Amino acid sequence: MHGCSVAHALLRYTDSNQRGIRIIDPHREPLDAWNRRVEQCGMRFLRSPGAHSIEPDFTSLVSWARREGWDLARHTVDPYARPSVPLFRAHASSRIDESGLRRCWVRTRATSILRRRGRWTILLADGRLLDGRNVILAVGQSDRLRMPRWCIRAPRDTVSHIFDPDFSLERARVARAPVVVGAGTSAVHLALRLAERPRGRRGALPFTPVRLISRTPLRVYQFDSDPCYIGPACMTDYLALRKPEERRAILETARQPGSIPPDLAHELESAVGEGTIEWIDDTIVDAREAPGSAVDLLGSDPRPRIYRSDLVVCATGFVRTPPAEALLQSIMDSSPGVWPTDQLGYPIPDSSLQWGQGLYLTGALAEQELGPSAPNIIGAQNAAKRIVAHLNGAPREIPTAWRRYASASVSSSSDCC
Ligand SMILES: Cc1cc2nc3c(=O)[nH]c(=O)nc-3n(C[C@H](O)[C@H](O)[C@H](O)COP(=O)(O)OP(=O)(O)OC[C@H]3O[C@@H](n4cnc5c(N)ncnc54)[C@H](O)[C@@H]3O)c2cc1C
């Protein structure tokens, strides 16, 4: 999402063309990682407003949808005209086609990045080298799946993680007694999709409602990060903070990971009322093999309960570490100097999002400078504005909403690089 959004902005608002930009990613095509995760949890509508898309223009998605004849009553939901997944995807795909971004695609992984003679050399997993004046790191969150400790004692094939590349919602729909562990948006979307599964073939286990097990109560918030930090209203004070630990404290409090928006909470409530989902407030402490290729999960609270299941899906997120640590390390090793990081190891880029000369960051990697919304879709737009403004020397002819927040000088960060 971030790599494509920034590349799209470079093609649109700078003199760069498709010959001058390379997008390195092991996936088949743009937005594959996003599409796969959204499919795996069965999400139908985005959590973010229709104003947030792969385009910086806040009206782009809705006006494109109107022009293309999409039924907005069916493909957006209140509040904030949040788009359906098919609409968001179709709009992104059309913008990507229009900018010719696919021609920049290099399908492999970057294994290390080195500073050589004032340029950046990228070593690719297929053995090739790429050389560039500017590099933008848009590597997403840490891709290490967070699995509860008891999973190692469960028999193979009975437990998986919702974002494991091998997890398939379609295959999960044949489970007779599925358990979803977690209480965030991905857990609730998945439980709702599994609740619609057909009763299907007979099996060793009785057909049960989907059991959604969480050790924390449901937390309901419209957004997963405080929208005040998208623009100057809160970002001015955030950027006035000089100490990385003060910014880190805001990053912790202005985000609501593992929360769900109110409409999803209502859907869940209805499914619980209809008996297709059982909401269980419990902490799983152990797992052991059960007859019929099943697993018994042992709960702990308030009296020990056993949940027998033929499929347990952990929607427990990702391990919280700075993403792409090996790439960051290769950069630091190849060019000794000052590479500022915060107490958790996240880089501290300057106001133009450079961590080193010509080395720009976006997404979670740039959260010290971009603030709480850094990993979101709008974080990619805010990053693109700063990077493009810096590369251009001054912002070019751009939409109003962009211009308001385009100036890199809005930041008071010290120049670290
Ligand atoms: C199910 C789900 C729903 C979400 N819904 C919303 C929403 O409605 N609104 C919103 O604002 N946000 C949402 N988010 C959060 C956020 O927008 C997404 O996670 C988004 O995909 C983040 O974009 P990204 O580019 O930072 O990361 P990713 O989409 O994960 O992309 C990172 C890319 O970097 C590649 N990469 C990593 N390391 C290397 C390497 N060494 N070499 C080459 N390539 C590499 C990966 O293969 C991947 O393709 C959602 C997240 C999830 C998981």
C-alpha cells in the first residue's frame, strides 16, 4: 500500500517516469499483500473513510466510483462513506493502471542495502544488484506472526494464524467447530464470515456456532488511530516534541490496536443474538490433541473449560518489532555514522522522512515522524507529500488538501542526517 502510494505520487507529481523508478516486492503484483490479508479475514468494508485511497486527492475514490457507475448506496457505509473492499480495490487498480506503475515492478526481495560512492546499491534475492540515487523503504509492519505459546502443543493442521500465507478462508469454511482467538477487526470479520458457512458434510465433531474467544473485552473505537493526528490539529504539537520517548508515548496512547468500529460491533452483537457466534471471555492456557483430527483448547476463566475444535484460527496480530531489521542493519553496517533510533529500535527520520541522504522511510518505519496514523492508508499519503515535496524542492501543482499539509517545514524535527 505504502510503496504503491508513494510510487504513484512520484510518477504523478515529480519528473520521474517509469524508467526511473523500480518497485521491489516479492509479490506477483501491486497491493497483493493487502489484498491477501483482506481476503483472509473476509473483510467487506474498509475501516478508513472513502477519502483515504491510493490517491492524495480526498475526492478521488468517490468521484471515480460515480463516474464508473458504482452503486454507492451498496458500496459505501456510514460514517465517512467507507468503501467496500471491491470498490477500494477497483479504484486502486485503475489508478495503478493509469500511472503505469506495473512497469516499475521487480518481483523479488531486497536482501541488503549498501551505501557506495554516494549512491545506494540494493542486493536482490535473485542475485541481481540495483543502483539508485534515492531509496524509499516501504516494508510494512514486522511480518512475524504473533502466535500464543500454547499453539506449539496443538496437533499440526488444527491451529493456524489468520495471516499465515497458507491460511485460506475458503478452506476454513468447511470446519464444523471453528474457534477464532482474538477480538480485533480481523478476528471479528473472520468470525462473521465463518458464521455464514454451510452446515456441509457430516464430520466427527458436532456442528457448533463459531466460538470467538478473547481474553480482553471488546474495545469499540471508530478508528484504530486518533484521526486528529492526520493533520496539523494534533501533528503540530506532536512534531514540537523533541524527545523520541515523548513521541513514543503519544504513539502508544493515540492508537487502539485490537479494537473494532461500532458497525462491526453491532454485526457481532446480532450474530451472537442469532446464535451463530458464541462470544467467550476466556484465556486459553493450553492445547492438546483430541480424537477425530481435533484439538482441545483449555480455558482458564472463571472455571476451566475445554473447547473442542477442528480448526483454531489465531487472529493475534504481528510481533511488535521494527520491520525489516536485517535491511536496516545492512544500511548501518555499510555506512557507519549516526543512525538515530528510538528506545524500541524504530528509526528517527528527519522532517523529509530521510533517515540517511536519499534514504526515505514510510509506514511503520517512519512513525516517529509521521505520527500515530503512519501505518494507515492516510499515512502513505502524508509520507508521499513530504517525500515529493522534498524531492521537488517545493510542492508542484497539487490538490488543495495536499497543499495544506505538503510543506516539509511543518515538522520541527532536528536534522538528523
Ligand atoms: C486486514 C487489514 C485491514 C486493514 N484495513 C485498513 C483500513 O481500512 N484503513 C487503513 O488505513 N488501514 C488499514 N489497515 C492497515 C494498513 O493500511 C495496511 O496494513 C497496509 O497494508 C499497510 O501498508 P504497507 O505498505 O505499510 O504494508 P504492506 O501492505 O504489508 O506492504 C509491505 C510490502 O513490503 C514488502 N517487503 C517487505 N520486506 C521486503 C523486502 N526485504 N524486499 C522486498 N519487499 C519487501 C512486502 O512483501 C509487502 O508487499 C489494514 C490492515 C489489515 C491487515
